Amino acid sequence: MRLILPATDAAVRRGLQTIKDGLGPKGLAPDEVASLEIVLAEILNNIVEHAYAGHPEGQIDIRLSQADDGLHCMISDRGKMMPGGEPPLGLKVDLNCDVADLPEGGFGWFLIRELAHELDYTHTDGENKLSFRMAIGQKIRT
């Protein structure tokens, strides 16, 4: 599956729905689709908010392919490079506090790193490429 989206919040929402609808017939369990949606939503929203900040004319290219070891994803854009040239670590946050004391942000990359495998990021010739694998929809070997 390949999807090219404008870098806007509305396009990301529509794109996520298109991906969910397209993967429905592939036999993925609802919790697998939900995990993928969390990861993609975090990544795509970060691209809109940070990589293309103030430049909604940008595009996001999403490619998904199924393999024996799960679903492989490649997301590319031509926005700003990630700070430090690599994805943030995403630290686990203690949720045993008042809502007002929760830190702003920081949860997304923690969730991405918890749910995705083989996370890889490159920035070459003005293009960001983020790839990962999710252990979902794995084919059963006999």
C-alpha cells in the first residue's frame, strides 16, 4: 500500500482512516490495527508539526508492505531534519501525578519505540526517511 498525503492535520486523519480501511481485509486483529494507528499517528503528526512547521505544502509518502516477519513501513518527507539527526529517545513518564503536573509531550516517541521494531532514520539529499517494522499480521509458517 502506498499513500501520499499533504502535510496537514486533516490529510493525516484521512490518511490514517484510508490505511485502516485498506488493512481491514488483510486479516489484522483490531488490536494490531490500533497499534499501527498509534505509531503512524505519532509519526505523521510529528512530521506535520515539526518537519513541515509553517509549510503545509509539503508531502508525506507512506509505504506499507506485508512480509513473513510483520508489516514494514517507510515514511518519507522533505521537511526539516530531526534534531541531532536521529529520532528522540522518548522517555517513559511517571503517570502517578496530578494531570496538571504531567510534562508536555514526550509520550509519542516512547510509544513508537515500544510498539515498532528495527526503527531506522536517515536524512539524505534533503529527504527524511523513517522505516520500521511492526510484528503484526505475521504469516503463519507451517
